[in-house]
Amino acid sequence: MQLSAPHYLHSLSSLARYYRKNLPGYSFELVEGSIVDIAKAYENIGYPGVDGIDAVVFDGDLEAFFSCADSVSSMPLHPLSAMNLLYDKSRNVYIDRTDSYKSLRTLQLGLEPSAAGRFTVVNALEAAALISCFGFKPSNELLEKLSTLRFDYPPEPMIQRIYLTAAVAGDNPGDGLKLLRTCGAVEALWPELNALIGLDQAKEFHPEGDVWEHSLETLSHRKTRDPELSLALLLHDLGKPLSESEEGNRFHNHAQIGRRAAERFLQRLEFSNEKITKISFLVENHMLPAAIKTLPTFRTEKAMQNPLFPLLLEVYRCDLMSSFNGPEGYYDACKVYRSFIKNTKNPFRGSDGKKLYRLYVD
């Protein structure tokens, strides 16, 4: 059944359509109507009780976030000028509520003067997503506003999940996440990530900088913008601040410790159990491909049988490349994995496994 009430793409979705980009599993829709109109049109619907999101419709891997309004004209303007663009799906036209075309064309992310006084932490998360996904540059007025931001009332976990995922899975995740660090959001909202900042590593292996800088650098080497891959890269060294030195290994068992830390982090932000399982597998095993050439098969067979192993190889490749090491270790691991697949009955367990193999195994 189709939604009968007038409805529009808004927020990140209208901009994604404008710039011809894809969002990581999310859609933002505005309905001129009520929750009743949405409930009549969709079956898999939830009501999160989150400010600004009246209903969530689940369609496979897609989450559609619906907001309701009596009319477009009666809606308050958004503090970020670029976020006032709507797309009318029925008429195939854009609605620019604030004459923001110049900022859309120049990618200058500024404030809407009449709404700037309502700027909140949620808007800071949105700004990071806009910078990451579409390449916006923050205006001086926005940077000034961010410098005075207070974190007395953290956003709901769902909101943090939505915009962290959008920021980390965009084309420019480093820029978006650095903005959140600068304004204090990383420290206030995600202490696990903040613990990576200033945590030094051996310069001969990691000349790119501390663990935070290294984690951001890995994101710049991705072949795809897959959100689970991106989150795994951001979190892959989460165990280093919690690990201890042992037998010359400064971060002993940091991958295993990091899995537990990543699980707690993702659970707090209300990620699905399926996503938590996938990401924690990548975090826990991110050191395995480096040793796969020398380990006996019985030690690596279980991991290589996992359909996510090609994605794990991509995590390893990004980890290597961000450390200014050559890709030889990655190619060696791919060679071992290809040999294993060749000699394994029904190795892919479905079409998704084949797709990952083609994408990430060289």
C-alpha cells in the first residue's frame, strides 16, 4: 500500500538525491500528515519515541525514518541551512525553503540565521554527516557555534547511531569525525574513541600518528563505503587503550579485548544484534590475515569459512596501507584464502559471499 499523504525526502536523503549519493541503509522522509497515515501504509513499523523521528519503517536492510508535520510551510527551519532542502517525490521537484542554492553549489555549510539559536548537539552530529557524505566545508559561524556547544543532554542512542554511521561511511569520514573531536562530541559521547586520541604507537610501524589518527587513516583506503566495514575500521583498535604490554607486545591481545569493547559500544548505540555480530567478528580477527600464511589450516579454517572473511581481508588491507606498509601481506593472505576456497565444498554459503569475494579478494 502506498502512502497517500503528501511526503518528501528531507534531511540527508534529499541532499543525497541532489548530489547523487547513496546513504548507508537509511532514508529520511517527511509526511504532511500523522502517524496514522504511516501506519496505514506500512507493516514493519516502529515508534522509537525519539525527538524528530515519529516512526521507523523497516524494509530489509533499509531503515526509513519518518517525521510528521501539519504542513511544510508550518515547519520550523533547520539550524543548518543545507538541511532545509526537500524533495517532493510525487512532483519530482526540490523545495528550497531558505534560498540555500548558493551554499549547496559551493558546499559551504552555514547556519540559518533565524534558527541558529536552536543549535544542539544533534545538529553537530548532522554537520559531521554532511561533511563526510557530501564534502561540505564548515563556515566560520558554524565553527564558532560548535566551539560553544554544551553536552548536558546527550542525544538518544538511536540518533548517535544514525549520524555516526552516516559520518563514518561517507566519502570524507576523517573530516566529519575530526569536526566532532574538535567540538568535544567524541570526548562527551564516545569515551572509547576518545581513549584512542594521544595513544602513541611505534613510529617505525605507525608513522601516521596515534591510534586515533591511524583509525581515521584506514578509512581513506576503503574500496567501498560499506557501513559495517567502515565501523569495523573505526573500532578495530578499540582494545589498545585497555590492553597491557606482555613479552615485548605493547598491546597484547588487543584484538580480543577490542571485540568486547566494540560490542559494548555498539550495544549502547542500539545497533542490531546482526550488525554487532558482524562488526565484532571483524574487530576480533583483524590481526589474523597477517599470520594466515604461517598458521596451519586447522587454526584458521573456522575464520576462513565465515562468509565475512573477504571483508576481513579488506580490513587488513586498509590497516596495512594506513601504516605505510606495502600490500604484500594482503596479497599473501588472499592467495592462501583463494587456495582454501578452491578446496572447500560450498565455500560461499550464498550469493552474498560471492559478492564479497569479488569485491575484496585480489
